[in-house]
Amino acid sequence: AEIINADAMKIDYSELIKEKFVGMRVCVCANLPYYITSPIIMRLLENGGLFESITVMIQKEVAERFMAEAGTKDYGYITLVLKYYFNISKVCDVSKYAFNPVPKVESSVVSFVPRKDKLDVDADGYFKFLKNAFRQKRKNLRNNLNGLYDLDIVLQVLNKYGLDLSVRAESLSEEILVDIYKSVTR
């Protein structure tokens, strides 16, 4: 094992692995600064294929958003983007009383393991679709997708699942969202 002391937002992960870890299984393990958790996670995600796993301690509320299930208030765009790349699981919760000084928030240790069963969709197009579907959380799919995608096709897909255009994106599973995306981009 080797510890690299570097800025996670500036390091070239691909070069680092070429220089120091050729042919080795590389895992990331970190206690992320809570105020820049999402940018660091997104940076690691961009290089996710380089890592065997990523295990990080983050603010508990952020962990819940990353692992949220359809139909919950925390479920959204970031949940599905992370899920596109990784299987995400909670390792454990860490009480704020485990730290000195005691912070105001609880923490969770979360593991990200690259998905073996990659979704059969174009990532950029799928992410753009998700951004549109979730752009206004209190709005339904009709309002969020109107003018951007053929709503008749969206409705046909939703009907297969017993749903209609009044449904909100946060109540739809990854399977349904992928089905809609594939249908509107054929």
C-alpha cells in the first residue's frame, strides 16, 4: 500500500496509476471534506474505471442522497448518475461523537464498486435526459419533458408500467427511466 498526498481535485489519476500502480488493483479510501464531497466524487467518477473500489466517509445526508431509492425525497439526478457507474452500499454510520471537536453532522462510510452490468445507453444523452426529467422536482414528467421529448412516446412507456404523465421523475425506477430514454431517442 502507498499513500499519495495530493489534491484530489488536481491530480491526474490516470497518470498516477501508470507511474506507480501498473498492473495493480487500485482502491480509493478517503475521509472527504464535506464541503466539496460532490465535486470530488464526480472527479473520481470520471476516472471510476481505473479503480477497483472507492470507499469514502461523507456526510450522512449526502450518503443517503447517493443511495436513495425511487419514491424517496432524496432520490434524484445525482443518485442515478452515480448508479449508472457504481453499485453503492453503506459500510457503516459514524457518530459525530467519534470526532474531537464534535462536528454538527453525522457521517457514513460508503463503498462505490464499478458496475459490471453497465446500462446499454449513451451516458451523455441519458444524463441530459435525467437532468430534464428532474429539473423541477415538484413538477411532473409532462411539465419537465414537454417540448424536449415526444410526450406520446413517453406516455406509451409509462402506460406499460401502469403510469401516466402526471408522475414525477423521483417516483420512477432506473429501469423505467432507461426505458423512457431509449424509447424517445430511437
